[in-house]
Amino acid sequence: MSAMLVLEDGATFSGTSVGAAGFAFGEAVFTTSMSGYQEVATDPSFEGQLVCFTAPMVGNYGVATERSESRRPHARAVLMREARGPQWTDWLHEHGVVGLTGVDTRSLVLHLRDQGSMRAAVVTGDEDSPDEVLAAVREQPAMAGAALVAGVSTKEQYTFAADGAVRVAVVDYGCKRSILRRLAANGAAVDVFPHDVDADTVATYDGVLLSPGPGDPAPLTAEATVVQELLGRTPVLGVCLGHQLLAVATGHGTFKLPFGHRGANHPVLDRRTNKVLVTSQNHGFAVAADDHRSVTHSSLYDDTVEGLDYPDLRARSAQFHPEASPGPHDAASIIGDWVEGLKAVA
Amino acid sequence: MPRRTDIHSICLIGSGPIVIGQAAEFDYAGCQALKVLREDGYRTIVVNSNPATIMTDPGFADRTYLEPLDLEGVSSVLRRERPDALLPTMGGGTALNLARELDGSGILDELGIELIGANIDAINRAEDRELFKHTVEGCGLKVPTSRIVTSVDDLVGVSLPAVVRPAFTLGGHGGGFADTPEQLRNQVERGLSESPISQVLVEESVRGWDEFELEVVRDTSDNVVIVCSIENLDPMGVHTGDSVTVAPQMTLPDEAYQELRNAAIAVIRAVGVDTGGSNIQFARDR
């Protein structure tokens, strides 16, 4: 079945539908990760997005339940140069994800890189005209200003790992399973809380991890206030959106990146050691730093803030993904070292 | 990486004739190295026995020598030019083995020439199969079971099929597979005569396994970058030089690919390649 992608600036790209039929609205973004398509599709940080893979073939090695980073897919559509089935395309069908193959992904990525991530829609079939779709796209809300964590966070508290040398609370803004797995593998007992948990509830833990998540951090004022109330009471590690919330809680602003950082090969400079980490990244917003003394990591692509450290508040954070999945393990010790630090004072 | 100010002239060893395992990529690597070194203000000297290379064209180095790539030929160049440093990591196995010979002869110490790119211990760990095996096992990785053989009388108890690899030959020259005791004996005899030190490695065969390669670069600050992954469409047993390859790899799940990536980083650190690239090959049983 034929299908098309319509961007809010009027550009259209054609493809063939290999996933669920129908249409999907969202922000068109691209990821440069060459492997890990299932992890990408199920990462809650891709909520509300149409994800273009720069990888030339997607689906070669099938799917496996243990590779899902959450209960369901969050990408609303995947755009591919060449989709390979049947496992992957069946999976897209079963999970209601719109999938396009045969898309000129090179042109699409260059367009998004030059013009920025933007609202878009994917439509399967040929019943709708591009003009109708375009009009509908322009009525959709933009990603800037979108508060999406309530839709992906757990509704109830749950225990991921009951036993451990230290007790860690994870505030779930759209957490990936591999973060929970890494915490547990490093010897932490892990309880997971909804995004709107209050500070008193988690302050009793040996440490609190602020999870990644989708959307714009700016409208999350209630979550940022909770982080602010928490600071100084127990050690805090922020990852991705969690990093941005720590930044907001410590007085920084945030801004939207033109086309975001999404991929598994983003070089980050550790300013304390002058070493380079090759990291997994997935964020469309970044922290505006006025206080460079607290910045521990910065992007070697665009010099944006990639990590913060507030020793007095026992709080630190990473904009990139130390849990990888998909991506390199260069930064894995960020989670491991944090848990070790908690053990040392527990 | 900051420019070194304590050395002023650098001699680069080329890779000689184009053969499987040492093809035009080393000419390219040498050209790029000469360009960068000259840009940084170093006096460059290149030695290569192959006049059909780009690196020996006028303008690439301050001095160009078309000399045999052997101890005598390169020693005479070093005596004449007195470089501060010798760069052997751009010329493949030829240059690395020559660096070992030069080091062993004492001429580098005598003239005060520093090996740069990789020191002699790193070259030994990369080129000597037994040392390489210990180094790799030290990283927690597995290598096929093997034994060093210097005589056809050392073959009792070798499990078949096996692969015979002569020490210090290029691109696996003189090696081969053995499925029967007769083939094993013949391969070992041939390998011993091909090896400059009359030594072969008899190794458990992994023919038919999947083959992946990672191109890895490391600097003196211990930063490591994977330039790319490469997937061989032909399995182990078909030489990489004959195999169709695809980059990046397209059939491994992320967790399996990261395992190879972590392993490649561990190996380049353990071998001790200080600056420059390595091609690290893995066999993987699917």
C-alpha cells in the first residue's frame, strides 16, 4: 500500500506501508543509531514522534521481547529506507505502529537537519490529498511546550528489584527498562514511582534517579518543584529529561535544539578528565548553562551541556544515556559509580 | 592531541608491494600521515620499496627513498637521515616486522631513534601469535585453542579440523586448513618452511563462523573511537581479502554489536596501540 509523509513546511516524501494502516501525527525526527530499532521504537522518549532511521536496512535481526525498553511502542511511526521482515514488520502491525519503507531517508534527514525537526503526518493509502494532510498537520500541537510525561509514566508505584545493598527510588518520567536493569545489576534495590510523586516519599531512599522521558521540560513545573524540594536531602542522579529537570531546579533555562541529538555515536567531552565518551543520545531539548562551573560534560558536536554536577547538593546528571540500549557502553560507569557512591555512605 | 615539540624529523616505513592483507589502504594511510606530519612542521622521510605508490610521488615527503624494505636498506636510510622518530604503524605487517628487526639490531638505540605510534612491546603483542593470544585472553576474550609448533613431531593430540598459521608471514601466507592427519602434517611442513622463524600455530578451526571486523582508533589520551563495523558476507575460512564485506554490520542486534565493540576497545588497549588505527577481527558462532 502506498503511503506518504507530509511535513509542516509542505515537503512530502513517498513510501510503501509495511506497518499498521492509518495515519500518525507527530514530530518528524531522525536517529543515526545503526542498530537497536526495537529499543528505539519502545523508548518512551520517542513518544509523539515519527522516527526516521538513517540505518540503510532496518529489521534484519527480527524482534525479541527482552529488547523492548517499555511495555509498548512510543514512536508513532517509523520511516525507513529498506524495512526487512517478516518479524519486524509483523511487530509494527501488531503494535499499531505505522511503518514506511522505500523512503528517501537521505533527503528527509538533510531536510530535517537544515529546516529542523517539525510537525508531520504519515498517511497510508491514497484517500487523502497532501493538502488535506498538510492542513491537519498544521492544526496539531508543536513539540515545544508539550508536557508528555503523564502519558508515559507508571500510574502506580512498583518494585523492580526488591533486594539490594542500597535502596534507589526511580521517578518515572518515561523510564527505559535498561536503566532499572543497570541499577539492579549494580546492586541496588529499585522502586519506581509515578512522575507526580512528592519529595517526602522518595527522600527517604538512599538515592533518587530522575529518569529520561519525552517532550519539553519547560512546562513540567510541578516535577521541577519536587526535584528542587528533594535537593540536598538525598543524592540525585538525573538522566536525559531528569538532567533537564535538575537543571531547571537549579535555576537553568532550557531550549529546543534545531534537530535534536538522536543516535548512538555522539561524542561528549568530560571536562574534568578531558576524555571523550561516545554516547547514546535521544533528546530534542537542551540546558542553557549560565553557570559553567557546574558543567561536567559538553557535546563535541554543538558544545551544548551534556552533564552537571552539584557536589554540595549531592546531585549530578547526564543528558546522554549511560544505560545505552541501543548504543555504546562508554558511559555505563556513570550509573555504576553513582550506586557505589550510595553504598559507601549507606 | 597536542603536537610533540621534542621531535623534529620522522621516518615513515611504507608497506612495499600490494598483497592481500596489505593493499592500497596502507598507501592511503601513509599519504595522510605524511600530509598531516608536514602540516605540523615535521621533516618527513619515507622509505618504500614500491615506486608505484602515491606516497613516493614528489611532494609527499621531504626525502623519499626507494629502497628494499629490509634491515640493511632501512638501516642505511636511518644512518643517513638521523630522524628523531620512526613511524612503523602506517605500513602494515611489513613495517611492523621491520621495526622489530631494527629494534633487535640495536640501531634505534644507537642512533637515538624513538618508535612512535606503537612501542616495541605493542608491536610484539600484535604480531607474535602467542603473545597476542595471552593478551586477548587477559581481556577475558576467547581465542581458539592452539599450540605453537616448531616441528612436525609436536602434533600428537591436535584436534581436527585445524588451521595452520605460520608466524610472521603476511596475510596468512603459507597457512591453510587440515581435516586429516596427513593434511595437517603437510600444512605444518609447508608453514615451517614459510615462517622466517620456523614456527607455526596449529589452531582449532572456526571455519564457517560469522566474521565481523571493527576499525578502531586510539590516541595517547586513551580515547578510543570505532570508525566502523564491517560484516563479512563470506564466513570464516574465506580470507577477508577475498570476502564481500558490508559496512556497517547489518545483522547483529545492538547487544551483540556492543559486545564486539567493548571487546575491540579492550583489545586495542591491551595490545597498547598508542596512536592510530587497528583492524580487529572477530569470529562469532551464531
